Amino acid sequence: MIRTLITATALCLPLVGCASIGSVEPWQKGVLAKPEMSFDDEQASTRYNEHIYSSRETTAGGASVGGGGCGCN
Amino acid sequence: MVTPAVSQTYGGDGLIRFAFEAMAGPCEITLAAIDDARARHLANLAIAEVRRIEHKYSRYRADSVVSQINTWAGVAWTACDAETEALFGYADALYAASGGLFDISSGVLRRAWDFHAQRIPTDAALASLRKLIGWTRAERESGRIRLPMIGMEIDFGGFGKEYAADRAAALLLEQNAIHGLVNLAGDIRVLGSKPDGSPWRLGIRDPRNPTGTIADIEVSGGALATSGDYERFFEANGRRYCHILDPRSGMPVDYWRSVSVLAPLAIAAGSHATIVMLKQAAGKAYLDDTGLPYLAVDYDGHCHRRSVQPVARMSLS
Amino acid sequence: MAATESTPTGALVLMAALALPGLLPSARAESAPDSSMIGIRNLHYREHQPNLERITVNSPSLVFMTPLAGEWTLNGELVIDNLSGASPRYHTAISGASNMQDKRTAADLRLKRTLSNGSVTLGAAYSNENDYRSAALSIQGTVDSGDRNTTLLWGLGGANDKINPVNLAVRDERKRSADALLGVAQVLTPVDVAQLSLGYTTGHGYYSDPYKTFDNRPRERRQTALTAKWNHHFNASGGSSRLSYRYASDSYGVRSHTIGEEYVQPISEGWTLTPALRYYTQSAAWFYADPNYHPILGPPFLAGISLRTRPILSLDQRLAAFGALTVEFKVSKQLTPEWAADLKLARYEQRSSWRIFGGSSPGLAPLTADWIEVGIYRRW
């Protein structure tokens, strides 16, 4: 099992070149282009949640700016 | 000239396939079928790019850049643009990496080798053609090139198809088409996994059986290209004479039946495969040196390989 | 490792190939979209505590995104909240809960310019209720490294709120705040990307709740939050995990941890399932007073606290120490190439016993909220 893992990992390297962290080549970024892999949280769904949490919890935001306020209790 | 049609088929696997003829072979672009109109738009973009490159560099077209350069060989300079100069730069690198075996000016040997007539040329004929070979002798200045002797010629047949596959893939990736592949007559560039995340299963052709495969490999990215002795050849005196010619002797190579290489780009995979064919027995050490996964079948039918993952099937016919 | 394993020959060919034009996709991380989208969504939210139906909210909204000339993208949202129900005047007291009926209209616009090595986004937000008005502006930017594996993010924002409660507790009160954000996103492997960001908010003005008894909060608030996110894609299943963690600390003395995990799993025929879990816990604000009422006067009067000097004080449940858990499930479906729809169900529960730090905040009823979101979108 361990040997299989090591072999599989070693054999992957030349192709995916998972060389060292952070040196991902442009042609390896297919997966990273998926919307679910992005940090862009400008989705309406996220906004509803943020709004609900900000009206029920003290900490709000922190990862974006300029959200604006409301008088929601 | 009538533009050949593109045929469109749907797989039950959430894929849509666009088949077309280009670069003297059957080609196919496969994309995720979620958005039909968009897939068609993307495929058309990619096919247009393949056709652009074919048009610009085909040695069969009198108006191509390559034909212009060859026509004025030994006579005059021909202007070339940045893309053409970049391809010359790549040809320089292949010449250096192969010790002069990969020479884009060795196509003149085709004048002696007639694969239809199945005729073995005379030593004298090859000797006179060899004098016209020598990529390093081409005179180059910024924006123009001149081949020094009348009769010399160059072509990008050794990597043009792979270059087109990578350019088409880059266009598709720029449009976020991340599931799919570009297959130009067997040279395959994978954009990313299948829509369900699983890898593509690519078959490697059996060099002695046009309809059989010798191995299946699973690939989620990068490119697979094969160079083999089966594309154009004839047999005489009990040996096979193929279209891959050693520029030093003018004779066909005969050590490898086929060499398949997996690399990040199709152009790199294809160039490595061709260099190995040309290096013959020394090709094995070269292949091992590249560190890339490969599958090579030698003159005896023995497989040499470095796997990227367990190869599913390895039965030799 | 792969790079050093390759000999100069192998690397030479690849490097020469990379010198060719057009072989690498350009500016893909930040490419302007080439299609427009419009969608309508509705949120139905219901909140309750034992023996009290608290508020119900219906929020229809319109979302849109469209590329403008060249590298510009405009996206925005218009939302109307229709709120009705009851809210406790102090702690989670049922008797005397204030009944309310409120309508909020809000708009949010973002104009984004995609650049060769990043982007700049200008944002404006406006929210209006009969007793509260807020206007906010922001500018955010990203800068990509040459290999696009590292992205720096920055942002500055400001908001100006005006408060005129219907009970006339105060008049023409204001709250002004400014926030700043600095972060970095890093591609770690072909299937991992992480982001770390630090956000700082400072504000002054009227932070109290005019409808709550004795509510008198500091007129200044500063919050620092550190957020870490990690997205990982599983090639085997085709699913993606989105993990996030936030630590925040503010001048009210509230510290909080938030941890969230969302798993996006595309399945066949355009269906995608997204279950999600979130846990939040906070300590109590220094001026939050537990429901420890005066033995003679009874609630809402507190034992041992003289109200004569109008002390900084709040009996708001939101400022107590508690823990909260959200369980969510979302189903989305690409109906046709142009149309898509989604449905989300969520349950949120807040209990003081679920806190992991901070002093005890006893005597509060748990708060439960359920919401359902439906959306339909068209792209062209």
C-alpha cells in the first residue's frame, strides 16, 4: 500500500510537476479556474448569509470592505 | 476552396465532440456539453486557429510563409513576422537538443524518397541532397531570413501540428474551457480532466496494427504525442523504410517503431518523441534524461516505458 | 522536484516551447466575463425562540452582471427586505417584546476593471429603512505576480449611516466607519489555493439599539479580523472543499472564532450539491450584563447596577457569549445552456452553552432560524 502510494506520487511528479509549493505552471491551472475554487464571494447567496450573520452576531465582515450597514435587529 | 465541414456529436458522457480535417489528418476537439452554443463557439475559435496555422505554414500552399522562404532560397531575403521568428528560435533549440538531428531543412530528402513508388534512392542522389541540409547555415536578421543555396528548403512539419494543438488549447483555456481535449491527428493536448473530474483514457496506437492500441493511459492534463515509423513507409529487401530521415545519412531511422511522450505541452511531447526516433539506439538514454513519462516500442516490438500511473493494458500484438 | 529532475536537454526543449507566442493562456485568473447574467432570488427567513415566534423576513432580490466595453464589468444587486414580527427588548424576554414591521430597500453596485496584472473594483452600497439609512463606498484591488501564483489584495471602504428611530429615542444620530483590508492569495498546488487576509474596521457614532431597554454602547468601535481560506479540489470525486477560518477581536471585548466548510460536488446532468457547516462562537462584550435582575424591582432592572449615571450597558443577546451552528444544503441545476436554478435550505441555532470561550452568559433562550433561498438565473 505504502509502496503504491510512493510510486503513484513519484510517477505523478513529471507530469503534474507538483514540484514545490507555489510553483504551479499555467497549464496546470485548469481546476483552479472553476468558480468553486475562487475566493470571489460576490455571489448573491453569500450576501444573504453575511447579512443574516451580521444581524445576529457581533463580529461582521473582516474579509471584504464597504459592505454598508443597516438597522436590522 | 471549400472549407471542410465540422461534424458535431454528443457522447452520453456529458461531452460534445467536434470532428474536422486539418493538418492532413482527422482532428477532434472535445468539450464539456453543458452549454451547447458556447461549446460550439469555443470549438470554432480553436478550429479557426488550427486552420490559420495550417494556412500560414503549410508547405503545400504556394502563398505560405514557408513556401515563400523556399522559393527565394539562394536568391533573396524573405520577410518574416514575430511568430515565424519565434518558430525559428524553437527550431534552433531542437537542433541543439538533438545534436543536429532535428533539422527543419532536412525535408529536401523527400525529393529522393518516393514512398508511393517505393524506390530506394541511390547513394549519389542522397549525397547531393545532403549538401542542401543545414539549418544553422540559414542567414537570419531581425525580421527576415534567407536560405543560402538554391534548392534548400525548410518546413515546420516536425512540430507545426503540435504547435497548433497548444495554441488552440491556450485559446480554449483563456475562455475557461477547462474540461476537454484537442486531438490533431493523434497529437493530443488535454485541457483538464473530464467534466466529472475523472482523467481521460488515451489509447496509444499499436505501430504494427492501424486499428489496435498497445496501451491506455489516464491523463488529466498535459499532452501526449507519438512519433512512429508507420505514417508513411514502404517495405523492401525485408526492411521498412519510413519517412523519418536521418539528415546525416539521408536514410530512414529504424530503431524505434514508435515513441510516445507525455509532457506539459504537445509541442514538447512531439519534439521529444521525434528526437528519440532520430537518435535511434541513443534515444533511450535521452528519454530517461527528460524525466518525462513515455512508452517506446523498439524494432523488436519490446516496450520501454516510464509510467505516469499504472498502465492499464500492455499487451503487444 | 520535477524541474530539477529533468536534465538540461528536456528542460531546454520545454523552455524553448514556452518562448513561443500564444502557447499559454493569458490573464485567465482575471479575465473579464464574456456573457451577461440576470437572476432573481428570494430569501424566506424565520426566527424563533421557545414560546416566541420572532421575526420573519421575505427578501426578493435582483442580481445582475454584465461586461461593459472591453475590460469593465458591472455587477450589482437590488434587494427589498420585508420584515415583520417581534424582537425582545432585553435579553430573550418574551413579555414586552417590540412588534415591528419594516421594509428595507438596498442597492449594491460594483464596477470592476480587469487589468493585465490584476483588477480594481469600485463599489457603492445604499440601504434605506424608515429609521436607518446607510451609504458606503469602497475600492478594492488585486495585483497578480508574474506567474499568477500569488495575488495581493487590498481594499479601503467607508460608510456613513444616519439613524432616526421611530420611537424618537434619538434624532439624526450618525455612525461613520472606515475599513481597510490587506491579503494575499497563493496557488499552492494544481488543486490547492489559499488566502490570508487582515481586515480592520474603525467607527464612531451611535452604535446602540434604540429599541432595546437601557441600551447604551460605546460610541467607538474598532475590529480586527484575520481570515484564512483554503480551497481544495478532489480529482477523484470532482468535488471541491472550501474551508475558512476567521478570528476577530474588537474594542467591545468581543473575540470570536468562525470556522466554515462548504463542499461543492458536481454530479451528472448539470446538478451540483453543496452541503455546508459553519460554527461561530464569541465572548461577551465587556458591557453586556447577564440577566441577573434586581430582587425587588425585577426585570429589566439589574441587580447592583445604578442606572442614574446612564452607564455603558447592553442587554442585547447579540453581545452575550454564545456559540452558533449553521447547517446548510444547496442544490443547483443547470437547466439549459442559458438557464440555471438553485435552492438552499439552512438552519441556524445559537446557544450560550455552545460557546467555547468567554465568561458565562446564562439565562438566555436559544435562538433558532431557518431560511430557504430560491434563485433562477439566465445567462446570454
